[in-house]
Amino acid sequence: MFHNLKQVPLGKGPLKNLGKAMTRLSTAILTRSSAESLFIQPNFPRMLWRLSATHFFWHRKAKQNGLRPKDLRKQPFQ
């Protein structure tokens, strides 16, 4: 998700759900039992995720290709 996420321990912050899932998985492995399938999502607001992805990824890629952030908002073929 983010480069700095390496510093966040499992079970804290955005990795809270991942930490719980890993604990359940390890418990199932240690007890040699089956467990239900788990689907997790990061504990991070979707709107902030989209804003940060736009700022840190798309704008950077646009600049590397000689474009401006304004160019990303243009509608193609109109």
C-alpha cells in the first residue's frame, strides 16, 4: 500500500485485519485443522487511498512522461 507500511507492525493501523487473519491462519496450521476462507481489506479510508494513489503514483508517472496532472483529467477522443 505505502512504502512506509513496512514499519507498521501486524495487527496495528492499516494492517489490523491482516494481523488478525495471520493469527487465525497460524492457529489453524498449529492445530492441524481447517478454517474458513478469509477475505481482508486494509483499515484505510477508500477516499484517502484514492487521493494518495493519485498524488504519489499517477502524478509522478505523468511527470515522467512529460505530462501535467491537468492532462490526466482530459477526456480521450472528445
